[in-house]
Amino acid sequence: MRIPARFAPILFSGLLSAIMVSIVSAFVLAISQGIHSGFAVQWVKSCITTWPIAFPTVAIVAPWVRRIVGRLTA
């Protein structure tokens, strides 16, 4: 099953924000509290809490960043 190309910006934003939230949440949690028995559960809760902020942020900011990069590169 392939997703129509018109949904590419939404898919890009969803995947990028999910990957970003997963990595950053795990890193911050490990740094602040260490790896412990409840780490995985706390990490998932953190991801679920922060992803709804990250997704629209990436969706809104990505086009601006693409334009800036286009102007700064040859």
C-alpha cells in the first residue's frame, strides 16, 4: 500500500517528529533519571505527551526551513 504524494508533507512531519521525540525523550530521561526498572514506561509516557506538540511544530516549521536552506545553498 502506498500513500498518495499529496500527503507527503504530513507523513514527513509525522515521521520526523516521532523519531525526534523518541530519541530526545529517551536521552533526556536517561540523563535526568538514569536507566531504571520503569524507564520504558516513563519513556513511552513522555513520548505520548510531547509528540502532539512536536508534530504540528514540524509541520509548520519545515516549509520555512526548506525555504531558508534553499536560499543559503547554491
